Amino acid sequence: MSNALVALSETIHPDHLYILETELKTISNTFEWCKEGITSEMDTLQNLSYDEYMLGWETFLEHDTMAFIPDIEMLKEDYPSNYQILK
């Protein structure tokens, strides 16, 4: 999975890539890729409450299993809680 994230990073050039897994009670960052100089969130994104962390993302995941957000500033006005989580 780590190799897949590296390959994906070479295509889309993000700052972070996360794979989050859930059983609908908690959510955890199980795989992560960070651009050089970007701090890992692996330790802080573990066993988070699904209701607190993910319910706000259901809008983005209604028709897909991933969310691609090219610029988090796009969320600031319409989705302030999601913006704060990413910021």
C-alpha cells in the first residue's frame, strides 16, 4: 500500500495522502504518505469517533469512496467544520 501511495503522489502531487479505515464506530489512519517537510498525522488520526470525524464527510463520499480536494480553501465558506479538520 505504501508503494501505491508513492506512485499516486507522483501523479497528483499532494502534500498528504491518507487511507482511513472504519468499522463505523471509529476511524483510523492506516496508511499515509507525506511530501518532504510535511508532518505526519499517523499518530493523531487513530481511533477517532466516526460520528465526530466522518459524518461531515458523507456529503463528499455520497457517490464515491474517496474525496479529492485540490484546495482546502474551497471548503472554508460552505463546509467550515471540514475545513477546520483539514486546516
